[in-house]
Amino acid sequence: MPLTLHITWKFPPDQVSTFYDALRPLQEKLIQEKECLYFNVYEVGQDSGVVRLVEIWDCDMKWMANVRSNGRFNFFLVRFSPF
């Protein structure tokens, strides 16, 4: 059964484009993973500063926890830290 992740962030509206710039390299890596079935990120409302990410993975929670904890995507956390 696929695993679906919904993540919501709230930023000052003028920082949303900066967030997208930081996210882009991670998104490019994630969609190359064979287990990644779907990846979408969008801003909710016009100029709201609320950004939602939806991921669907062909994996179980144990696999996801292992991938997220092994440091493969730490470069995003470094760029994301200003938020």
C-alpha cells in the first residue's frame, strides 16, 4: 500500500519563492527515486504564504524512516534552515 505524506509550511509571503528555490534540488532528487510515485508542491491561495507538499511513495513507513534518517537529503535541511 502506498504511503502518502502531506506537509504544510507557513512563510511570510515574500519568502515563498526563496523556499521554492531551496526545494528545487531536493524535488529533482526525490522524483528520481523509483519508489516516488507522485510529488507536488503548491501555494494555497494567492499571496498566503502557506505552501503544501504532497508525496506518494511505494514503500512502508519503516523504509521511509530509514531513507529520511540516513542523511541522503541533508543538503536540503542546510538550505532550508533560514526558514
